Amino acid sequence: MYLQYRREKMKNRYNAAIITFAVLFGVAALWGVFQAKERRVAETQLENKYNRAFYESMQRSKNVEALLSKGLASGSPSNIDNLFADLWYNASAAQENLHQLPLSHQVVAQTSKYLTQVGDYAYAITKREQGTKFTERDRTIMRDLYGKAKTLNREMGVVQRQAATGTFHWGEVKAKLDTRLTKGSLSGADRSFQRIDSQMQEIPVLIYDGPFSDHLDRAKPLGVTGKAVTAEQAQKVARSFIDFKGTKISDVKSAKAVRGKIPAYSFEFRTGNKPTDVITINVTKTGGHVVYYTNPRTVGEAKISDSKASSLAEDFLKSRGIKNMVPTYTMKTNNTFTISFAYKQGDVVIYPDLIKVLVAMDNGQVLTYDALGFLMSHHKRDLPKAKISMDEARKKLNPELKVKAERMAVIPTAGKHEVLTYEFKAEMKGDTFLVYINALNGNEERIFKLLKTSYGTLVL
């Protein structure tokens, strides 16, 4: 009897030990899963951080190339200040983002030096006195800088494709950076940037002598009119404006109010259980105008054409009471199609009054509406009568440019001003430009480079 009692007691202890072990093992397993999940989240955030820095640096370096080519195409010394102020800003931003990447200093030294010199050179040009803005020697230097910019962007495109195909991951580059430095080995990213750096060696010697002043923002949103609206009224406006495409709304909540130049109510419309199933929209507190909304849902395979997407965007604006808008330029990416619309007053395109619409190409739903530019600038304009003809304006262009299209347009200038211009779409040595000649005095006001990509036409 005693032995049986001992055996039962030992068995109970054994079972208790097994249960305890199982509980501890389960807790450890859950903790491990939690830690693994947290690590994956951290790694994803790190990878996204480096991706953003790289793509921002690449975009800014593309802007540098475009601005340099625009400077070479410009026939107006008075336009140099604007061009070189933008050039300075973009070169500085490209360099800043480049240094956020997990790359050794020696690997990006020459690239960084190049961007520094471009920025310093641009800054110096804007400080010169009127009449000495741009010399033939400057043009020679710009040609050299432009050639280097083209090389830089071509090689950065190679890095972009390598990252996209998984040749390397930025998080791994960061994790192994110290080891590589001690052993002298390079990652795929390092090797790619080392190749870029090797082609940045011969940089022209620059002479600096110059300031630049920041452009002023418009002080008052001219397109925000009407009486004050309540949050309830704004929510009704938001619900009727969004293109839900038959999607049911499961919940609506007010987000933090938007402050700044256009005070607005912000709302979130939940349309599903996924984190991306939330549409955010901002409605002005004055007049109840929609400033912006976005639907971050995943877009499936494209089933509609570019022209159909553009037509749907036009129909969307008209159905919301937004009239006299004409499509200008487009961009296609990730099965979405973005169309920029400008207001048209009579026969004149009013570029400051800009609205951007993004359409999903799987079902034609409008996913993003951005009317910030329109609301800041839109008003009835008393347009002046042109003092020079289209033919006279055409003669003001760089003679190397070949005009392909022309029309009248109002464009913004530095500060709070606008100017009536003739817009010329022209080509030079395979590049396409938009040149704006002042319709009152014949001065060249602005110049843009059109960049044709597989995604559409970008204006830089």
C-alpha cells in the first residue's frame, strides 16, 4: 500500500513537472515568436528608412541633371536666379539623403564632393550682380557638371534595379558595415557606389562669388471662400465627395484638426479590417472645400487604359462641381495613373490652379485627390492684354530650340505674383523643354524640362 502511494506521488510529481515544462516551453515559444515579430518589424522599418533616403537622393540628383540642362537651354540671364536657387536646393538635398545610407565614407566621397560643388557653384552664381550672371566659362562648366549628373543618375538607376531584384538589402548592408570595413570587403551596394564614385573624379574647379533669397509663399488661400461649416457638415461633404466605388463604410471618426494656412477638419472612413482600409480626407472649416483625400488600398492588376483613367478623372472632377479643368501631365506607377489638371480661363491655362487626381487602374476608382494648389491660388483673374504677339515671343527663344507646340498660360513667379506668358513646347538635341515667354515684355520667365519615362511624362 505504501509503495503504491509512493508510485502515485512520484507519478503526480512527474506529471506536474511535464506540465510545468510544457507551460514554460509555451511561454518561451510565445516570447520567441514575439521577439522575432518585433525584429522583423524593426528590420522592415530600417529597410524602409534606407529606401526612402536612396530614392529621395536619386530623385534630387535627377532634378540636378534636369536643372543643369535647363540652364544650358535658357536664353534669359534674368531667369538664372530661379534656376540656380533650385539647383542649390536639390544638390544639397541629394547629398543629405546620400549620407543617410549605410555606406562607408570613402565609397561615396567623390559623389558627395560633386554634389557639394554643384550646390556651391549654384549658390555662387545667384550672388553675382545683374549683368554678370552667366558667362561663356560658366556654360562650359555647366556642360561638364551636366555630363557628370547624367553619369550619376545612370549608375544610380543600376543600384535601384539591384535593390529591386534583391541583390542586396539596405538593412544587411548596415548590419555588416563594420565587419566589411575591418576585412576590406564590399557589399553589392558598396561596389555599386564605388563604381559611381570612380566616375566622379574629374570635377571642374569652380570659382564661387555669390547669395540667394528664398521664394515667398502665398500668404492667403484665395480659393477658400464661403461661410464657416461645422464638423457635422464637413463630414457630410467628405462622405459625398469620396469615390467609395460601392465600398461600405464600417466606421467614421474625426482625426486631429489640420492647422496652418488652410484650417480643416480631418476624417477617417474605415472600409474594412485591414490597416490600409482607411480613407483619410481633409475638409476646410471655411466653405467646406475638400483639400485632400487618399485611399491607400492595394491596387490589383491594371484592367483599364491610360486614356480611360484620364477620362474617369475628368468625370470625377465634373461630378464634384469642379469645372474648366484641363489635363496637363501624367504619371503611371504601380497600376495607378496620376493626372495633373490646371484651370482654364478662356483660352489661357492657369497653372497655379492645380489639382492632382490618382486613379486605380484595376477598377477606375479615384484613390487620391489633391487640391492644395488650387485652393491656394484659384480666383477670377483680370488678365491683361498681351503686348507682344506669339511670333514675337517665339523669336525670344534660344535659336537651337525647335518649337513643337504653343499656347498662352499664366504661371506663378517668385513671391505672390503671376505672369501672363506664351508657353512653347520645344526640343533641343533630343531633350524636350517648356519655355515661358512673358506676354507683356518678352522676357523668358521659366523653363522646364520634360522627362519621358515608362511611367509617363514628368516635368522637372
